[in-house]
Amino acid sequence: MREYSARPQVERGEAAFWHRLPEGAAGCDLCPRFCELAPGERGWCATRYNRSGRIWAANYNWLSILQFARVESIPLAEYLSGGAVLKLGSFGCNFQPPGGEREQFGAEAGSGRSIYPRDIVNICMNLAPQGLVGAAFAYAEPLLWYEFVLQTAMLLKKCDMRCIVATAGFVNPRPLTELIPYLDAARFDLFSFDPLFYRENMHIQFEPVLRSLKLLHDSPVHLEVATPVIFGKNDDPIMLAALSAYLAEAFSPELPYHLIAPQRELTEAEKERLMQCADAAGRNLHRVYLS
Ligand code: SF4
């Protein structure tokens, strides 16, 4: 029998989804890795650890980055255009990013600082007269910052401010279902439509990702899907045609879809490839954005 902490009254820093195991061990139920942690151990994502037979969120009030940004920078192309948000992130990653770089998300950044949900909401409220519409949880995987994001999202909702997440969706259904009522918009990263790509490059299963995408789509949350392009890995137009065909058929040809290019100067060959990818996606989806 699994025991879940009471939410949202979860004690500060205690994880919301876990269960006890024999001999002081505890199992994490936040994501499909289902790490089983002996006392003192940390999970694969580095955000959860076992202290005294209970699981705690090491990133609970740890802020790694906070910026003011336009909603378009998330990117969301069809939501509150021109609005400004507080864009923030902590640390933690439960998959291997296909371009490498796991290290920058997998452990506490030395420059982080302590912050609480009410602080975020106070900043948002104070800057609302200047056009700030709410907060966007981005950078490292926000669903691994779960307790902080949920508590902040609940406070934002009470203040009639918006809450946005940018997620890769590798999370269990129950945590996501409990968060959805407090979300307003989501950018969902769908890196590929090939389960083998997810398995070999990201070391995760594809099915839970699709399950999260469906949960978000079937909710009132404004949803835009994005494929961060990694040249040589997920830029095959045939795969992108299959991905876009799936999105059009399972959801809608009107679903906003982004191809996100690497943030650097592209070569002519890369620009050409990106256009081929956009053409492939555009065969099935009507609203394709190059971001
Ligand atoms: S959230 Fe982290 S600790 Fe929990 S199961 Fe996933 S990888 Fe493991």
C-alpha cells in the first residue's frame, strides 16, 4: 500500500509523491523511473533524496535562474502575445538531454538562492501594473520542481495571475493530473516520434511522454508542442512528417507547433535542413513556427 504525503499541505521540502519501503528505504513516485532510495541516497534526477526513511525535494526552494521575459520567448506563439512573465527555474533532469548538457541541470548551481512560492507571487503582483501576467517555469524540468511549482501555481491562481510550464513530460499521471487545474499554458517538448530515439538518446521510455501530452491536451491548458532540433539526431524530415501526422490526427491540425533551432549561428546546410523539417511538419499541421 502506497502512502502519499498530504498535498498541498506537504511539509516544506518533503516530496509529494513517495512510498515507504522496508529498512528505511523509500520509493519515489514522481516520475516513471520509480527510484528506490536507501537512507542517504539521491535519485537519478538529483532532486529527491531519502532522509530518515522519507523522501525530500532537495530543490524545493532552490532558485537557479530568474529572468523577465516575453511569453513568446518560452516559446508560446498563440498565448497572451506581448505579455511579460517571470521566467524561472531550479535544477534537476530525469532524462539525458539528447544534445548532452545534463550536468548543468543535474545538480545545484553554485549561484542559486533560496526563495519561496510567496516571494514569486509577490514579485508578480508588484509588477502586474507593468504588464507582468504571471510566472513561467522553464529551464530545468519544472515537473521535478514539483512541490514548489504546485504551491506557487496555486497562489498565482488565487491572485488571478497565469502559470506556464515548459516540460518534456516524463512524469507520472497522478502528479501531472493534480497540477493541471492550476496551469494556464504549457510548451511541451516532443523531441522525436521514434521510441528508439527516446530510449537510446534520452534513456527514457516514450509511452509516458505521450501519456503526459494527451493529459495536457485533454485539459483546458493552452498547449503548444515544440521539437528542439538537434542536427544529426532528430532532424529527419520523414520522422517529423510522422510526428506531425500523429499530432494532427490525435489532436488537431490546428495545434501550434514549434521547431526550435539551436541558439547559435546556423550554417547554410543547417538552415536548409530546418526548412525541410518545417516543410515536413507543415504537411500535416497548419500552424508551424520556427523559433
Ligand atoms: S523524480 Fe527523480 S528520484 Fe523520483 S523517480 Fe524520477 S528520477 Fe527518480
